[in-house]
Amino acid sequence: MNDTNTRGVLFVCLGNICRSPLAEGIFIHLARERGVLEKYRVDSAGTGHWHAGSRADPRATEVAARYGIELPSIARQIDPSTDFDSFDHILAMDADNMSNLLHLGAPEDRVRLYRSFDPALASEPDHRLEVPDPYYGPGDGFQRVYDMLTASTIGFLDHLANERG
Ligand code: 4NP
């Protein structure tokens, strides 16, 4: 947990160059629009290490730029020795990310599939709540991921607002 009043929000995918940097950028953008960004410490990480030190994939940067969103992320691998204590919300993009996080020791009550915050998907089972990996996919995969992440972020920000009372 954090020493200050800020809440820690960590987005997690496999490579930390496509989905989680996009989720991070969208969250920062929409939280800023709502005037609540300063309440949060936002970061993203990958369960894998291969892309550590890299900026977001250009296809993610491009779809974000269409909406006036910048992606500040520099990829890094999750660090179980510090991340699980210091982030209040650990948001997994898919079921593999989630199970990897739990195996690494992430506290169950702080890890969730990010799409579970999309109110339109409230009664869907977990396997319908994945953000598909767009890395090897066809061209419009990043737009679909963007749309999913935007709906999830709106729901998540509403959830956070209720959580804070
Ligand atoms: P991400 O996408 O997990 O959304 O960042 C991927 C990026 C790279 C690889 C896999 C997924 N990769 O195998 O290198």
C-alpha cells in the first residue's frame, strides 16, 4: 500500500508493450478529464521480461494518438518483491496474466481481470472478460483492444469513485 493518500493502480499484460501501456494511457487520460488523476499512482508491467526498456508498440501508440492519448510507458517486468505490496489494484488483461500473477504471490483480493469493470459485461463468466493479445493479430486488433479498454476504464473509474465514497 502507499504511504500517501494516493491509490496504486498497476496494469499487467504479457509483454508490457501493447495492452497494459494502452490501458495505462487511457486511465491517465480519463482520470485527468475527471480531475482525479492526482489521487492515483499509475504504472504498468509485463509478466514477461523480453521487452523491458521498450516504448509501447507503434500500433498501440498510433491508436492512442487518434484519441489524443500519449503512452508514457517504458516496459518492465513485474517485480513481486515490491509491486504486490505497493499497488492497491492489479489489473490483469487476460486469464494467463491473472494466473501468473497469483502464482507469483499477488494477493487475490487485489487482482482482477480489467474487463470485469465494464458494466456491460457484469454477468459474463471470466473467459468472456479477456482483452485478447493483439501482438500477432490482424490490423484492427488494436482498435478493438482500445474500445475494450476504454469501456473498462470508465467502469473502473466509477468503481474507484464509489470506493472512495
Ligand atoms: P502485450 O502483447 O502482452 O499486450 O504487451 C504482447 C507483446 C509481445 C509479445 C506477446 C504479447 N511477445 O511475445 O513478444
